[in-house]
Amino acid sequence: AYDFFLYAEAVLLRGVDVRLWAARGVVAALVTPLVALAARRNPDWQAPVYVSRDVVFHSTTLLAAGLYLVAMGLAGYWVREAGGTWGELLQTGFWFAGLVVMTLAVTSGELRSRARVLLAKHFYSNKYDYREEWLRLTHGLAGAPGELEGVIDGVVEGVSRLIETQGVALWLADDTGQYVERRRRGLEFDPPELQPLAADHPLPRFLRDTGWVVILDEWRDAPARYEGLALPGWLLGAANVSLVVPLLAREHLVGFLLLGQSLGARRFDWEDSDLLKAVGRQAAGHLALALTTDALSRSRQFEAYHRLSAFLVHDLKNVVAQLQLIGRNAERHAGNPEFVQDAFETVGHAVDRMNRMLANLKAGSGVSTAARTVEIAPLIERVLARLPVREPQPRLTQGPEGLAALADPQALSSVLEHIVQNAQDATPATGEVLVSVQTRGEEAVVSVRDSGCGMDAAFIAERLFRPFDTTKGNAGMGIGAFESRELLQAMGGRLEVESTPGAGSLFRICLPLASVATSEEVVAG
């Protein structure tokens, strides 16, 4: 408006008024604050330009360092001029001292923290750059190792960097529901070793029920605001703890954080509380996932232990059955040399199986095989000879002579015993159980066919190989088919099943084919 008046008068009077032109700068200086205020109040005037806190902080740091160096230079020049013959020496010492002071100031974490607080108070409406803080925390948690201890370290590091504190302690719920200290850095308590807090202790109960961040200075000034909160004695005496942050995941208190004073010694307020609430939930989600993964890992170890136990019990049951059969027939056939010979062989076979079980137990695995070249037909004959005499008797049909496969003879014997005995269990005495051997491509195939009751497709798919699922009641464990399949897979083979209800079943044991003629070692059963 002033410029319009100035130039309009110049056009009308054919000349610029010198006094008006000289006052133009003063008028602009007086109007500038009013224009800035109007621009702030009118959102349409605001340009979409954002200056981050880091840019302001580092720019201010550079400007302050520059002004400091200029001041030091001027002061050094004055010292040299006023110092006489000692002027140059004093000037050098003064400049060096000034550089030391500036270096200490730039590298001081406390001074940087105070500078950030000063800039946040006087240049920004919010204390934090929420976008940057959230991205930094998320990146830190995502980059932490996947195991529980790595996630704990990531949470401690991320939260302590967020509020610029070197004192932090993390408490997590254990399997019993108690809260135990899992990490501590830069904090001291009396006594140093802290006892767990029960789930119904007033502190975790208050955090779980309210979800509040406890600002201890505020609690000391006005405890009535935190109704129902009671702090443990060791926390009451800890003067260097400022905040208690709940770690809530879907309203479940995973744990809580104890945070020390900020490096800038500032007082915490509602804005810190709101940010830490959100950060606590983010951290709690990562911790809950890590705790679940850790629990799953431990449950898998127990699963492996129970699986090993099931395999051992199943094998022991078969060994005991063989030894009981010898015991029942010993009195009647003790004078028969052939029975004695068979009894010794059966006992030797039982010893071999028990030694294999002990080896598996030491290795911590229920399935252990050592595949080598095995001649199939003699092994099958020995297995059938060891089985109890009952109807229907399994019959071995003639197959290719000298057929050999890569297998563990003891494991293959266990598989054959189980499949043939199951075929006998499923077949009436007037039926038949046939065992045959043939080749198919690069495989040796042992087939066990029965004329029993058979199985439907749903039973084969859903129940046959499910551990501890049995149709024999108390007589079976429901582990044999599963163990047979696992043993064959460990030897590089597989188990195929075909069955029709009312027409019988066919089990095929498929193993890698081996050549007896070129083998250095051949096991014949």
C-alpha cells in the first residue's frame, strides 16, 4: 500500500518525493512483523516448506561455532596488541584454549541435549519430530537380531536414544507371570540384585490397568494423581530414575522400562508421556513376538524329546515281545537245538536293537540310520523267521536274485516287522499276507500285500501317519507307521500306501538300488 501511494504521487506530480523514498525502508521494517503474523494466521499463505530439527540443530551449531571463532579471533587480536612483547605468545595460548573449549562443547552429550531442548522450546510447537523418532525406533527394532536377547538390546538402545538417557532397565514377565529384570544399564539400586515382582504387585497392576507412564517427579509432588500406585522400596530410594514406561501388547503387560534422567536434566511432561506410551506399545509388540518365538523354540525341544521317547518305547515294546515269546517256549523246546539256535539269534537281534536305541539316545535323535549295501531277500527271510507264529503266515514270493539296496539293515528290519505285523493284525486267519521284491527304475521295492479290512483315502491322509493315533486301543501306541516312514526317509527311501476298504492294503518300501557285484560290503540281514 505504501509503494502504491509513493508511485501514484510520483506519476501525478511527475517526480518522486525524496522524503517518502527515504522513509520506505523504515515502513517496510515496521510492516514486516505484521505480514509475518498474518501469514501465520492464514493457512493459505503458508508455503509447504519444512525444515527438520536436525537441519536447524546443525545449522545453529555451525553458526554458533563460527561466531565463537570470530569472537576468539577478535579477542586474540586484542591480546596481541595489548600484550606487548608477550603478545604473540599470549595470542597463541588464548586461541588454543578457545579451540579446546569449543571441542569440549561440541562433543558434550549434555550440552547437545540442552541445545536440542532449547531449540524445541523456542522454534517448534512440538518437542519431538515424531516422524523421525518413529522411523528411527522402527529401523532399530527391525535391525535387531531375531532372538529374544537381541530384541531386548534393540529396545533398550532405541528408547534410551529417544530421550537421551544413559540409564535404563528392562523388566519382562517370565513363565510364572512374575516380572524379572532382564537388562540394566547406567542405573544403580539398593540392593544391587533385585527380587522379581509378582503379577499382583501394585506397580505392574497399576501399569496394566491404566497404561500410564509414571513420571516419578510428578508422583513425588502429587501422589494423589496416581491413585493406587505403590512403588517397591528399591525404586523409592533410586534418585536417578525418572520414568516408568509400561510395555503393553493388546492390553497384556509384557513388561516395563525404568528410565533415568535425561542428559539435559530436563523435566518430563505430558508430551514425553504420550510419545513413550506409543513407543512402549511398539516395543511391546516386538518383545511379545520374541517371547513367543523363544517359547516355541523350547516347546520344539520338548517335542523332540517326547518324539525320541515314543520311538524308544515302541522299539522296546517289540524287543520285549520277542523275548517274552522265547520265555514262553523255552520250557517246551529247551532240548531242541534249532530252538536254542533261534533263541540265541533272537537275543542277539534284541541286543543289536537296544544298542541302536542307546546310540540314538546319545545322539538325541529318535531316528538314526547308517545306509549301506544290503541284500534284500535274506534280510526279509530273517525278519519273517523271527515273527511270532500265527495265522495268516506271511509268504515271501520269489524275486530277482542278488537284489540289493542302500539301507540300514536294523532300521529296515524294524520297518518290515511293523508293516508285516500290521498286515497280520488287519487280516483274518483265512486271508493272506504276501511279501515280494522287485525293481522299479533305480529303486528296489519291497511290497507287503494283505487281504484284510483295508483303509479309505481319508484315513490314509489324516490318521495313518499321525503319531499316537491308533485303532488298536490299549494294544497299540500309534507310532509304528510314523516311525517307519521317518526311518525310510532317513535312508533316502519312502513308503507308499494303496488301500481299498474291504479289499486289503498294499505297502511299498522303496529304497535306492545298489549293485551287489560292485559293492565292497554286502549285508545279508
